[in-house]
Amino acid sequence: MNQPLTIKRDRLADQVYEIILDKIIAGQYPLGERLPSESVFAESLDVSRPIVREALARLRSDGIVSSRRGAGTFVTRKPANEFARFAPLGDVADIMRCYELRIGVESEAARVAARSRSQAGLRAIREALSNLEKAVGAGDIGAEADSAFHYAVAHASMNRNFVAALELVDRHMRAGIRLARELSRLQKRTRLLLVQEEHRAVHAAIADRDPDAAAAAMRAHIENSRDRMISETDPTEERS
């Protein structure tokens, strides 16, 4: 990302978020280290303390930092160095907020799809899954096939509003998927295979007309995708 310290006056919290994240990735603030105080950040970046507070709150929401009462804010997760290379400059904060929206919207879309999907809708999901498997097998990043899978699930819900919600954040959704898959491709192959297994779980639950399982599978997949993207180690492997 390599953000300069000069900050434009619009979207200040997003820009401060990315500057601090960039410093964490670069190792200026190592894992376990306490970050400078709000007042120090505010003075060095020439912004107000509420702006810094909002940026730090977003970093906490993403699990990158945590606060200890009376002790300060500490780095708890470090994205891989490659994150800075692949992350779209100026879009990282929007991509992370998009993940928050997708967790809610797509989990419910999968739930409704499991109840309402037609045979044609299920075939579209299966076709998208097959295309994704072919892309992975060919060594392709598979970002377009991945996006198509998520749209197929939304369409299978038979509720146009789920599709419209994805279209509203389409640019940031696709950017997040591409970033997550680029980073996964750099890791050991088991990570990409694990991602594919998560897609299969969503398809299987919808095919079985199991709304709760479909919602849980989709939520787990998107949360895991976000967590894998912002951690050098795979959180799902750490939990296994």
C-alpha cells in the first residue's frame, strides 16, 4: 500500500486505517507490540483524535489489534508482506467493510436459497462450482469463477434483493475475492483446497435443502476468507 503520511481531508478514518495497517505489515509495529497513543497518531498524521479512534476501532473489528484497559492497543495479527503488494491502494478499508456486509447478506441468501432454489438454480451453483474447480486445477487464480459462485447462490434464493445487494458492492467484493485468492495461492496448496471444500459445503447444504447448514457454511466461508487474508498463518489451520 505504501501510503504517504500526508492525508486528504475526505475519508480520513479509512486513510488512517490503511496507514497504520501498512506500518504493521512493514514490521514497524511488530506482533505483540503496543501502538503509539491516539494523541501521538493524531499529531503525526495531523488529524483529530476521534478520527484515529475510529481507525483503531476498525482495526480491532478486523482482529488486527486489540485493546487492554489501561495498557493501550497492541498488534495481534499481521497480514503477510504480500498483502501490501496485492491490496488495491485506497480500497482496503472498503474491502474489509464489504466483508462485514457479505457475512450477513450472503449467509441469509444461502439460507433462503436452500429453501427456495429451483433445479435450474441448483444447476447454476453446481456449474459455478465446477468452473471454480477447473480454474484451480489449471493453476488459475479463479477469482471470476469464485465471484460467479457467490452470485449463483444469490440468484438461487429467488430474491432479487440479494443479487442487488451484491451488485451494490460488486467492485469491492470482487477486489476482496481476488486479493484473498492471490494470497491463498502464495501459501501451501492445502489452503486453496480448503477454500474449495468450503464452497462445496455451501453447495451441499443448498442441494440438501438445509437452510441452517447453508447459512452456517456460507458464514464460515466468508469469515475464514477474511481471516486468511489478514493473517500470515491460516486461522482455520490453527483451530484444527
